[in-house]
Amino acid sequence: MNYKFGSSASIKTKVVLKVSFLLAFFLTAAMGFFAYTYLSDLREKTRLDLRNKSENLAHDIELRLEYLKENTQLLANNELIVNSFIDQEDKDEYLLPLVNNFRKGKLLNSLSVLDFDGKVIFQTEKDAPKFEDSQELRLALNLAKTVTYFKEKEGEIVFIAPIKYYSTTQGAIVATYDMKKIIERYDEYEGFVYTKFFKNGIEYYRKNYEADKDYYGYKLLDNQNHTILANLDMTLEMGGLQRVYKQPFRKLILILSILGLWILALYEKVTHTPRGDEEDECEPLGTHDELEELGRSFFPSASRRCLATTSAICLKTSKRGSDFCIQRTKRTRQRGFGTIWIQKAKRITKPLSDCARKTAIRPNTIR
């Protein structure tokens, strides 16, 4: 439809234009508000999802570290470990099987049994480091408590558990575990979720992260429920790809776009059908469904043109016999065109009137 702008435009045209612009403005504003609200809600849900993933992973790792710490303490209290300080000649015969059994499934890198001066009584690795000058060892022996620390270069977490005979500290066990393998054991999330661990603010562990992609991220800073990780000053960060979390929003936009295009296609078919195309004017979309019935209800002009087309066809084909006219008029009646247009068609041509009489068209049968 072409509107005339300026002083020559009618009042009706101006009102239609103003109302249309107002509707377009409000619809645009409503869609913008809906998109902003939906995306804000989506970001909040993403943050909560990443927070839950971070807390679950940190909790699993914390439980694993506590398990390793408790097992190291139990090993330090074992009678065979205490006996190794007395019977040093035969200690390898019973300590080696004991340690081999202890290290199963624990990702143990090395284990050393030291006396109070830090001298090695037993060790699993030949190139184990020296501990005579270790401040952590001195702290564990003096306080008679288990000390935990992290070796950044080797990527190992170390537990030093004191060995006591009654109330006297005899020495200590130094057990080192592979921290990266411990994290990897529980970091089993989907490929679009990345994981990072930081030690003193420096990145120590990374998985599934690509710098050229956009992510939603969450850093777990509150480690009050994770004592060991908090003491080690280790923080966890997790994130997910934005395109994955925004997928529901894109699907919604796609559905609304398809629906809008379908409505526009219906409008164009009904209002801009060429007059020479008889079949399209009777069947705007050709789908014979509820949408086509809706189109006929809103655009009765299409029904009038369709009926006039039917009359013209009956007139042109009267020489071919009345059967074609009967079938054509039946189709017109079944599509629900008004009685008044049937009566007008009767006055247009006699063949159509014959068709109407043969098909027994009555005023009350067409609505």
C-alpha cells in the first residue's frame, strides 16, 4: 500500500501512519526490554551454574586432600614405621611392602621416613630431596602437628606428619602427591567448560581454555569451607562458552522470526495477489489449513474476488457441460463464502445459475 505524505494526504492516511509508527515504536521498545531482561536472567543463571560447578569441584578436591592427609597421619602412627627407628637393618623388608600397599590409588610421587635431625631412614625414590634444612620439617617436628605446603615448581602437594612414640616425636613422614593429577581426576566437565587453578594469583593449572573465544567466568574466592586449599592460597576459576549458554536465546529469536515471516507471507498473499491469478485468489497460501481460514475471515475482499472468478469460469466453460460447474460451485460453498455473493453470481451468468440450482444451494446452508 502506497501512502501519500504531505498536505495532500488524507486525515485517514495520517491517522493510520501515526498509529502505525506508535505501534512500531512500542513493539520495538517491548522487544528490547524483553531481550535485555531475558539476557540478564540468562547471565545470572549462568553465574549460578558456574558457581555450583566450581564449588562441587573444589569440594571434591578438598575431600581428596583431606583423605590423603589422614592416611599419611595413619601411616606415621603405624607400628612398623616406629619400629624402623630401632631395627634399621631389616627395615626394608617390611617397610617396602607397607609403602607399596599404601601408595595404591593415591597418586603418590615419593615417600620418605626421616629422623628428628632430618636424616633419611627410608625413601621410595633415590633422588629424593634433602630435608635437613627444611623449615616445614622443623615446624612439624617442633609443633608435633602435620604441616601441608605446595611445591610450585614440581606441582606437588606435601604432607609432613610427625612420627610419635607415646608422647615423644621421633621423626616424620614426608609424602608428596601429584596435584595436577588429583585435579584432573575430578575435572571431568564438558568441553565448553574451562577450569583454572591459581597459586598466589599465578596460574598453575588450565584445561579447555582458548584465549580467542568468549566465555562467562566465575572465580571461587571464598575458600572458608575448603581449609587445605585456603591454607595453600589456591583459588579456582571456571567458565563456559557464551555461545553455548546463549543458545536458548538464539532459538527463541529464530522461532519468533519464522513466525513473523509466516504472518507477513500470509498478509502479502491475501492483499497483493494479482487479479489474473484465479486459483491464488481463492487459495491465498495453498495450505488449506487454519491460517488460510483466518486470512479469509480478515480479508472478505478476497472471498468476493474468488466468487467472481468462480462465476467467470462457469460462464466460460458452460459448453463443456454442467458437471464442471457443479463441482466448482460446491467448492465455493464449502469454503464459506456469503449467500449474497452467490445471488450476485446468479445475476451475472445463466450457467452459474444452473449450477447453483443443480447443487441445491440454499440461503441458510452457506455461512
